[in-house]
Amino acid sequence: MLDFKENFLIFFLYSLKKIRVGREKIKNKEQPPHYLMRPEVYYLLSQSQNSLVDSIYKNGAGKKGFVCWFTGLPSAGKTTVAQKVFEILKDRNMLVEMLDGDDVRQSLAKDLGFSRQDRDENIKRISFVSKLLSKNGVGVIASFVSPYKSQRDEVRSRTENFIEIFCAAPLEVCEKRDAKGLYAKARRGEIKNFTGVSDPYENPESPEIILETHKETVEESVKKVIQHLEEKFKHVQS
């Protein structure tokens, strides 16, 4: 049986060769035959935010890809800011892809739990996808708790133009924000290995960007990220 990397690489190479049947099925949100791709890979690549299949041929040539990696405690504001950044870049007709923890858990990592070993495997899979995308001129907006420094260092070493973005809201603020009540469940012992309660979060030592999401508005945090990208990459400028 092929492992995750082999399956994704096969599909990625297949996409670059413009095999018509598969591309049209994804575009029309039709599940291709299993021999062409695994269902979880189809799920990720067929989402409305996906840019790989339809745009990589037109927009990726000659442009530098990058990986904006949003990290922080649960409810620190990662996805909220990341989504806004994604929308701005998309509006500028950039080749950009968003990878979010909840979506990935439903597709590429639905066989994994939350043990240290499973968390590491989850980040390895995301790192592999991010590497392929950024290598081919795609800007990746990734939002993951990714609590361990070793995980984030591994992604940095494997991907093009890695930008670590630390959403630095403290634990007490994140607990108050938690609309899903996950912190409370973790405090009661109903959720095991929950970051910030029963599992540690290792703060980044030298992130490219620090967002004080407990002090800044969403717009202020978004502006920091966009300004950094505009200074670093010419094709990001509006």
C-alpha cells in the first residue's frame, strides 16, 4: 500500500501533466476513481479555496512560493487572521492556498489522534504538502497549533521561504475566548493531550512575525503580515 507521501506525489505529478479527466472531475467536484487518487486527497484538493489544479499552470511560473505558518495556543486567533490574509492575497490574483488544522484533520490526517507521535506525523504530512506547493510558486497560508519547536523547525528546513507567525495571546485570554468550551473540557479531564492544559506549548524563539492578538485588532494583525510579505516578495504588492 502506498503511503501518504507517495499518494500525494503521484497526484501532484499527475496534476502537473494536465491529465484532463482528473482535473475536470475535481473542477466539477466529482470524485475521481480510487486508482487515480485517494478520497482524502480529493477532498482537500476539491475545496473552493484550492488553487493547485486550476491555476498552477497560469500563475505560478517565475514567482516565489512561501509558507506563512501561523502558530499559537488554541483560540489564539490563528485561523481568523490567516483567513483574512488568504482573502487579501486571493483578491490580488495570487496563487495561494490555505491549510487549516480542522480541515486537514478531516482529510489528510483523519487517521491520527493527538499523541506526541500523531501530532508529529500530522505536521510531517502538512510539511510535505507545503513543500510541494511552495516549490511550485504557491503561497501557503497554514494555521496549526504545532506546539513543539522541533515540528516547526522541521517545516522550516523543508519548505521554501518559511515565515513563522506567532499568535502570542496568553493562555488566560485563549481560555476566555474558547467558544467551543474545549479548555473547560480539558480541565475536567474529558480531552487528553490538550495544548496549554495537559500538553505543553513551546513558544517560538525567533519568529519572523509576532502578533499580539490579545492587544491588536484583527485588521492590525493582518496588516503586519501583509506588510511583511510585500517587503519580501514583489509579486505580493497590490
